[in-house]
Amino acid sequence: MAAAHQEPAMSAGDPDLLDRVRRVLEDPVHRENPLLPLLAELHHYAGVQDQRMERLLRIADGYQFLQHEQSLTLAERCEKQLRRTEKLARISDRYQRELLELTESLREAANKDPLTGLANRRYLMERIRDEIQRARRQGSALGICIMDVDHFKQINDRFGHETGDQALCRIAAVVQDSVRSYDVYGRWGGEEFLLILPQTATEEALGVIQRVRSCINGIHVPQGKAAGMLLSASFGLTTLRAGEEDPDILLKRADQALFRAKDAGRNRVEQG
Amino acid sequence: MASLINDLEIQGTQSTPVVTSDWSRGCLQMEGNSYPENSFEFFSGIFSWIERYLDEGAEPLCLELALIYMNTSSVKAMMDIFDLMEEAHGRGREVRVRWYFDPRNERVMEMAEEFREDYTFSFDILPREG
């Protein structure tokens, strides 16, 4: 478009006009004209201005070109930097996600019994402490019960450890199904399980534990064509007493009650 | 020239990888986790070793990595190193990365693949037992 644009005829930049004026100045006919020196001066001035204008345009064009180039490379650099930052964030996010998942699986491993999938002793110990504190704060009851599978050694000896492990898993499932949703339970170790019964006084606790006992007594361990074996478990139950804070005291009392249950012929609940 | 160069021998810690270099073989190795307290400081020695190696010689460079966990600034430092190698590769220099991962941890492999994107030099991701 710019190329098609015509300069006005009066412009100093019009070489034709300057040329015509020069020819007039040189023509001897006008030698005596009093305006001649002034016109000569004007002609000279126009010529100089014309050259300056050209130079100015060239310089301005140069700057414009440079500016254009610079903004192009700036845009490219910005684009590249942006891609880099995105990549950095992407990789970093992945590492972070991986770390979170690792933490989660470690937490699970730390708190879960790998065989039965129930909570492990570590987790239960933590929860006993928490529940004791809560019961003390709220002035509520708290039941703690240790359960031990009867004659478990015999199961292992007669049917093998694999059958023993399977029996433990079935016991775990039965405990899970027969407690209430807010009870806390898990594998205390070996064939021992622990039940924490929040906000539960003796009478109610006995009801829950008797239910668990009777459900376990319904588990039959089959052994091919042989008679197999009916499972049972013994329970030692205790409740939090006023002023008590140390979980070991409660656990010891529950353990002593459990011994009495074993002594009294097993498959029963004793209180301590 | 090689005798003038101090090769790297950085003991690994729980948060920093083992780093060893061998100027004569054109080889730099990094192995372990990387989440140093000051990543800039930790990586500056590694970065300048690579920079000098690429500037002063014409022999190939091989980066052998067995990095596991990296924090954000370590990821950035590794990208800077790979960028440096990409530049050298653009000038016709032979450079390569071998990233080893424990086949039991495929996540590391996926991570290395993310790193590899956008680079045109040879970048192998290889399983290594143990």
C-alpha cells in the first residue's frame, strides 16, 4: 500500500520540484530577479531537509526492524521458558505424588497386620492411649478386652501353619463382623486379638464380647475328610476405673482375666 | 590437560547422591536420592565440571544416572545439565545419558521418560538389578 501512495507535488521531497527550481535558478533570464538569492537559499534548504528526512527514515526503519526482531526472540525465549517451567512442575508433581503414595503405604504397613489385614499392636497401643484420654475428658466408660484363640497350637500342629493362618483370617473376619462400627480391634500378636470398646460400660461390653465369642465358636476348621475342629476363644475383659491413665494397668488386668477364663475351661469371658 | 582437572568424588548421604567423575573417560555418575538443603550449591560443582569438560575437550560425554527421588530444585538442576548437553549436541558434540532404574520401581522409569522429552541427544533408560 505504501508504495502506491503518491507524495503531494509541493513536498520538499519531490525531486522533480527541486529540479525545476534549479533549472529556473540557472536560467540567465532570471539573473536580475531580486528574489533569486532568496529562492536559491530556499532551494538549498529544501535539499538539505530532503537528505535529512531520508536519513531519519532509514534510521527509524532500522530501529523498527531491530525492535521487531527483539520482540520475536523475546517471545520465543518466553515460550521456551514457559515450556521448561511446565515440565519442571510436571516432573516435580510426579515425585510429590509418588512420595505421598509411599507415605500412605508406609503408614499402612506400620499400622496393619499383614496376615489378617486388621490393625496391628502398634496401632492398637496408640488407640488405647487416645481412648483412655478421651474417656477421662468426657467422663465416659471404656472397655478393653484381650481375646486368645483356644488350643491354637494344636491347630498349627495338627493341620499345619497354613491352616492356622487361614483360621486366624477367618477369626479376624468374624471379629470384624460382630463388633460395632465404633469399636476398635486388631491383632495383638500370635493368636491374641484386642478389642477397645469406647463409651461402653461392663454390662454392654459383656454383650458385645459374648456375641464375638459365640460367633468364633461357630467357625469350623475343616481338614480334608478328617473331623476337623470347632474353634473357640477365651476373653479377658476390663473397664477403665476412675483416675486410671496408664494403659499397661488396664492391659495387665485384662490379661489376668484372660488367664482366669483359660483356667475355668476356655470358651468364656472373664472380667477383671 | 586431564591432570589439571579435579575429578568429583562426593560421598552420598540420605539426601544427596553419590557423585563421581572420570575426565579421562568422559564420564560422570550420580546415584541415589537428591533433595539437598542447598541444591544450587550442591549442583554447581557438577554443573561446572560438565561445562568445563564440554568447553575444553572434544571427546564424548556420558552421564550415568541412577537417581531415585528428587526435589524440585534438583529436577531443575538436572534440566539445566541436560540443556547444556543438548546445546553441545547441537554443536556436533557426542553426548549421551544412561539412566538406570530398579525394575521393581517402574515409577523411576516413567520419571526418566518425562525428563527425556524435548531432548534430541541419545538418552537411554535402562533397567538394572540391585
